[in-house]
Amino acid sequence: MTSEGIRLGLIGAGKNTRDRHIPGFLGVDGLDIAAVANRSRASSQAVADQFNIAGVYDNWQELLEDPSIDAVCIGTWPYMHRTLTLAALEAGKHVLCEARMATSALEAQEMLDASRERPDLICQIVPSPLTFKIDRLLQGKIAEGYIGDIIGVSVQSLGNAFMDQGGPMHWRNDRDLSGFNILNMGIWYEAMIRWVGRATKVTAMTKVTVNTRKDEDGESVDVNIPDHVGIIAELANGAMANMQFSSVTGLSSGNGVWIYGSEGTLHVDGAQNVYGGRRGDDKLAEIDNPEAGRAYWRVEEEFCSAIRGQEKITRTPFEVGLHYMEFTEAVTRSAQTGQTVALPL
């Protein structure tokens, strides 16, 4: 359908869908956001009114039964991603699914298997845009041999607030809604594998410091998703990775990345400025990162171009989504058992 129009349906229209996906789709020529099915008829109608969407459905089943819909954007919480993806593929719709891919590696595998049974349909996971600014720069410096052989990688993503026992419950704190996903671990791991490749072994320790929160009714509920995580991983290239994630590290230094090699070092600070130095240098120096060379958000454009046969999905195919779900689950398995977990699961 290289020159044909695309009619898109929205299943779930939360903040990210409204802030990113809808504006992105509105900028694609020949794309019509034809219908929306949100959590309720009222919320669906509100989104439709805001963005002049003609079709409003009471539920996602009705939207998928519409034969005029070519593709869907799934913007629900992870616990529905498998169900909606399988149903959409069964209905012959192309799928753009919000991250994280699913609640477990098994669900992600089922999604990948279903997509392979329909090679005529495009399937894409929304990528992490967190490091778009620096991805190509780091990839280029490593590829050109700037740091030599990779020895170690350190990724740190720490919040600077102290623990808040009994704070408000968020879907990310609910295992039933979020699954094995923990904090922004999957986002950073997805970015890391763009630079240095995948992990083959994972050893982790986790801690739940805030173990109760309040739901929408003000009732206390138990929390069992960790808020403090330490990971050591072996990478396929032979290097080691050390990763730390936390939402309870008050006054911390925040985010930072170090990539150590046999001949040089790369460092990314919290503002995503990139610094480097090589053997013989006495200190790191900032590396120029021209805006023209940076990646940028074009998820909706990539999805539609792939449907039209004009390009292949690179950010992010289901195969990569499955891998980061396996990594996420391996962290939990290792923390629970005290054992090193090999990848793939």
C-alpha cells in the first residue's frame, strides 16, 4: 500500500499517546486517525473532541471489528499489550505498541510468534527516546575504535528524592499492571544495547523500600516492585556492565554513563553531554555532538513508512522488545534466587 492512505485506530489514549503519538501521526501525509477506544466511552469522546477524531467506540473489540481500520496504536498499560496485539493481528491490523512490550518474557514471546505468523503486517514497539540525542555519537565513536576493546560499562539512573512511605500508587508500582518491569530499567537497557550490544548473563539484587502506597480511594496497598536495584551483567562482547537504578536515593548525582575500553573512555553526564579521552590524555574532553547527526523522534513516520513498504522497523522491532523483556525478567529471577541467570531465557 505504498501510495494508499492509512486509517489508524487508537486503543488507549493516555498522556503519551496524546502528547507524542497523535501529534506524530497528524504529521504523516495520508494518515487518518479514524477512531479511538479509551478506558470509557466518555474518555474516548473527550480525546475524539480534542483531536477531531470521527470514530468513537465503547471498547477495543468494536474498534478491531471495523474493517476500514488498517492499523492500531496500542497505548494501554503493559498488562493489556499481549491481548490487544494478538487480537489486532488476528483482525489483520498493523500494530504499534507502547513500551514496555508486555508484563513478562512469555507474553513478549507470544507477541513475537504471532507477528511472525503475519509477516504481511508491521509490528513495532515504541522505542525509548531517552538517548536519541547521543546514540549515534556513541555508536560512531565505538565503531571507529575510539576506546578500543570494550572492558566495562556503567549505567546509573538514580532519583534524587528520599523514600516516601505511603505515597500515591502508580500503575508502575503495581505488578498486575506493569509485570516484571522495574523503574526505567528497560528504557536504559534498550539504550545500552544500541551502543554495546546485549547481555548474556545477569546477576542482580533488588530491594523494596516503599512497601505500601495509597490507591485512588486512599486505602493502603502492598507494593512488591523494587525501587532500588543493582545489576552486574556479562555482555556478548565479553565486557562487564554495572547498572544501578533507584527512586529512593535522596540527593543523588542522578544519571550517568561510563564506557571503558582498552584505549579510551567515554562518559555521558546527566545532561547527556558526551566526554571522551584516550590513552595519553590527562583528562576527558567534551566531544562535539552536532544536532544534524542526532537521532530524533519519528516513530509514527517510521511505522507508516514500514506499512507502505518504504523502510524496515529499526526502533524497535518485536525481537528487541522480547530481549529487553527477558533481561528485565532475568533481573527479578536472579534477585529472587540469588543465582546468575543466563540469556536468552
